[in-house]
Amino acid sequence: MSDEVILSEEDGVLSLHLGNNVIQSSMALKEPSRLVLSYSQAMLASLLFSEKFTSVVHLGLGGGSLIRWFDKFFPDSEQIAVEINPQIIGIAQSMFGLNELQQPIDIVLEDAFLWLPQQEDNQFDLIFVDIFDANGMLPQFVSVEFFNYCLEKLSQQGIVIFNWWQGYPHYSKNLQDLKLVFRNQVITCPATTHGNIAVMAFKNKIPTISIKILKQKAHTLTQNTNIDFIELTFLLQSK
């Protein structure tokens, strides 16, 4: 049975919960494209290493924070979201503005673990995996089997980005398994709050970027969006 979906609002921020008071997703009502939660900002550190991201997949919908962000700043991206809970889809569309996007998004009602292996290989530039229930991370989405699905479906320069929690009992093992599948081509970017961490795995080698070029790209992205990519460069960890 799906967890109960609960909404709360405080100081102009609408938040979504699953069966408890843990915030799963948030939206600033007067600025829907602003990423309220630091973990979603950390996940975007992947853009520092991506030359193109035409095809963007979101496994786990929540309130659609990243979807609204890409729609605002990269509207040419083709976005797909996969969500197992129809109630979340309905709330995201009616309460979190997903019916008001510049570009309509394809939202698939299905289990992402079953959906991903059915897709064509080598097609997705960015795969964002942000799937929790009321009890935390789901084991099937931190399994070697799932990591291999991601590897197969990414484009040649593709990146899969996970939102993980460093306090999860099997975090270290999951990270080692991911590195094994992706041949150590993994970078992490810890969020500044709540112990979340963005874990990025690259289909092929991590692009070789000089510090100077990385800073230039961060500066450009910071100027063109509402995210401080310069700060994100100081959080990156290649271990």
C-alpha cells in the first residue's frame, strides 16, 4: 500500500510528506522554480560535467522540483517522469504547478524499477533517481541490478544522479557497488542540510575539466539560473 500523502505549508513554502513529518519535496509558492531543498541543488552539480542534456528522466516525481527548474531554465529539454503513486501525480499536477509548465511533460504511472529496463539502451542524458518512502531509501533502487539498468539506458555521455542519505545503514556498501558497476566513474556532492548527498555515476569516463574551465562553467550557470553553481564546485568529492 502506498504511503499517505500529506501536504503542509509554512512561510510560503508548500511541502509534501509521505506518512510522517519528513519533507519529501517543497515549492516556494511565489517562486516555483526555486529549489528550496539543498539536496535538489546538489543533484544539479551534474550539469557541470554535462555538455548536453536533451533527454532528462526523473525516477520518482514528488512535487516535481527539478522538473519545474529544467522547464524554467532549459525548456528545450525533453523530460519524462516515472511515479508509482497516482495520488502523488495528481497532487503534483494540481498543487505543485506541473500543469502550468512551458513544455508539457510525459508522466508515466509505473514502478520505475520495472519501467527502466523496458526502455531502449543508450538514450537518456540525465537520469535523476529520487525515490523514498516513509521509511527511507528503497533497497531495489540501490541494488547492483538497478545500477546496471541505469548504465545500459544512459547515452554515451550520460550521467545518473541519485539522492541518497548518508545515514542509511548500507550507504558505504551501496557506494562501493555503484563504483564497481560504473568502473569508479563516480562523484559525490553532499547537500548542505539533513545528511543527503547527490551521487553521480558516469556512463563513460568523468570528463577531464581543468579547475579554470570548471569555474568558468560554474560562473556561467550561476549567472543564467537561480542556483549557486560556484558554491557547488567546492562541495564536489571524487571518492
